[in-house]
Amino acid sequence: MQLQPPFRKIIHVDMDAYYASVAQLDNPELRGKPIAVGGGGVRGVVSAASYEARKFGVKSAMSNVLAKQKCPHIIFVKSDFKRYKELTAQIREIFYDYTDLVEPLSLDEAYLDVTENKKGNPSANDIAREIRQRIFEETGLRASAGISINKFLAKVASDINKPNGQKTVHPEEVIDFLEKLPVNKFYGVGKVTAAKMYNLGIFVGNDLKQKSLEELTTLFGKSGQHYYNIVRGIHNSPVKPNRIRKSVGAERTFRENISSEIFMLERLNDIADEIENRMIKSNAKGKTITLKIKYSDFTQQTRSKTVHHFIFKKKDFFPIVKELLYQEKIKNSVRLLGISFSNLNTTKKEPVWVQLKFDF
């Protein structure tokens, strides 16, 4: 089966080891050395690793302790989100020189629809190469790119020639590409799902393709339809230039577990200050306040309350946070607390960046 035109031209641009690369850009002494962003505390977690560190098996979401074991000479550096956002704004301006159809996924990656672009260039491959070159010339950072007929394929392709490379999957290559692609390389298929697929004898796209829609739905629930479509090159989600902000939140992981509710309130008080600032900057108000609690055994609990009117000021929502904290007894020591607002009044569309804060 061959896919039928017309085809969109989608680019997925993914910055290479973004946070670590920014640290090396701003501090030449770190260049060529294994570094991890996220702090070096005992309770810290690696949020990004340089390619030099990745050679030793260090990767994001790994504990700092394990990272140090794998790479004894690793250098830990703190996150600098102000700097990341500054550079991201520069990179986005480059994107907008080519198309207004830009969908940010995070600070370091975005989709671009260049089917019709401002340069009148029919080659998405050439546009991607030009964008990557401009990013390097204007910021000193490297990026990789994937180019294909839909977002799914572009996302998968951008990972193939990393770092500092790009991969184009042309329309006539899509089916063959997907049939040979290992299922763990399918964007959205995590370790657990991949292991389940392996147990079912599904190792590459062609194996997945042999399963009927009914079988896949039985095996994977709602995701079955998604897997059935993507292995056939079907993914019709358009590039959405903006996202509706659905929530505003902040959370903090602690160096040491907290057992006292008094101390928890002190930490929540600081988080509430940040929430109020974010609500003001977003021009947002909300009705639902949620308290997030992650215990030392990594179990998680959320407690929510919805009020009848929109609020955003700390003096109005912090008493609710306090009420939620004391709603029931804390069952264990706590390693993370968070507050979020949902059920917002905002209709303005804007990119949403998720940021996890750590104590250092």
C-alpha cells in the first residue's frame, strides 16, 4: 500500500542535549567534558546530560548518585531556565522566518509545517538544513531535525542522525521505513509497552502491522487504534501553532524528606508565591486548586478543591492549599510538593512549558 498525495511537509527540530549544551556554550571550560544538569545533591536527578556523559551511560531522569557511579569525573551544573528561555526565543524567531505554523513541544523542540513557507522553497530538507545552520551561527548551539509527511514520522526521524544531523523520510519511503523500524523507536512506545510487544512477537513495524485493529485494541486499549494507524503512516494531527493553557503549576523536590506538616506549609508558602507570579504573568485565574504530594516511597497523591469563582491571588488560594494539606493525615514522609490551578478562565493560546524545580 502506498500513501496518496497531497502530502504535508513537516519538520521536527530537536536541540542536541540542550541544557547541557547551553552550559558548555556559556562556560568554555566545560566543553568536551561530561556534565550533568540538575545539581549534584544526594537527592538530585539529572535533567540533561552532555554527549560526553552519555558515553558512560548517564541520561536524564537518572539519580545523581547513579550518574556519579557511572561517570566518577562527571561535573554537575545547575539549571538556568532564564538562559534557556532567552535562547529558545532566539531560535523560535528563526523558525518564524520560514513559517508561522510552529508548534513548540518544549523549550528544546518544535514542529514546523513548511508545506507553504515564507521562502517559497519547495524542499523541506533544504529548509531544515538552513534552519540548523542559522541556529548554530546565531546561537552557537547544534540542532537535529527530522523531515517527513506528518508529525509522528518527523519526530521519529529527528532522532536517527543525532547529534547535529537530519533525516528525511520521503513519501515513497514511508511504508518501508515504518515496516523496518524497531517498535521501541516508535515515538510514544515506552519501555513497558515495548516489552509487552516483544512478548507478543512484535519487534519491528512489520510485525505490528500483522495485527488487526481488533487485536491491537484488545491488547492495548485506546492506544491500539493509534498503533494501527501510525504503522501505516497515518497520523493526521496538524501542526498547532499554539496550545491552550489548561493549567498553571509549580512543584519542588526536596533534598531531604519532610515529615512535619509545619515544614510542609513553609515550603508550600514559597511555591504559592511562585504560583501567584505565574498566574499574574499568564493573566490567568482558576477555580480548581490541586495539591500534589509525592511520598518518600514514590507513591503519589493529589487533593483538589473547586471554588465557585475565579481566583489567582495567594491570599485567596493559600487557605485552600492549607485545608487540602490537613484534609487527611500525611501517611509518610514527603519528598515533593506541588500546587496547580486548573479550570482556568484563559482562552488565549500560548506555548506551555513544564518546569520541574529542585532544591540544591
